[in-house]
Amino acid sequence: MRMKNKISRRNVLKSLAALPVIAVAGYHASASAAPMVTADDAVAKALAYTDKSATAGQSCANCKLYQGGTAASGPCPLFPGKEVAAAGWCKSWVTKG
């Protein structure tokens, strides 16, 4: 007795179509899971990081290093695995341009 493996082309295409959606959902879930930098963080202290800039015209949101786009917080390579506030600032601020 021979069993046929019934995999239709339609089911394969449905599964393939779901992959990008699953990948994007996983990316957003992991991206938002990063903790915020805190004032007691050693690197934050060394760079005088603050979550609210007191320097006119300078904030993480307009720093070349900020990778959060237009979000209220996002990653910065100076603080791996953590997010900084878009309104924040540190000594390493570099103009986007």
C-alpha cells in the first residue's frame, strides 16, 4: 500500500506568502524588546547621556548615530542592546548631514 503525500501547490504558495509577515512581526517584537538606557549605565555616565536634551538643536533624533528613525526611542551603536530616547543627548552627538 502506497501513501501519497498530498501537498498542493496552493498550500505551498500560502505558506510562502506568510513568511515575510512572520519575519516582520518577529523583527518588530525583538526590536521593541530592548531596554532603555538608564542614568546609572556606565556608558551613559561616561558620555553624559540624558533622556532629555538641554542643548538647543541637538537631540538623539537628529544625531547621525541614532537608528530609531522617527520613533520616540531607538537603538544607538554606542549603547548595544539598548534604546535611547529620541529627545535624549550625549557627548557623542554628531549632526546628520
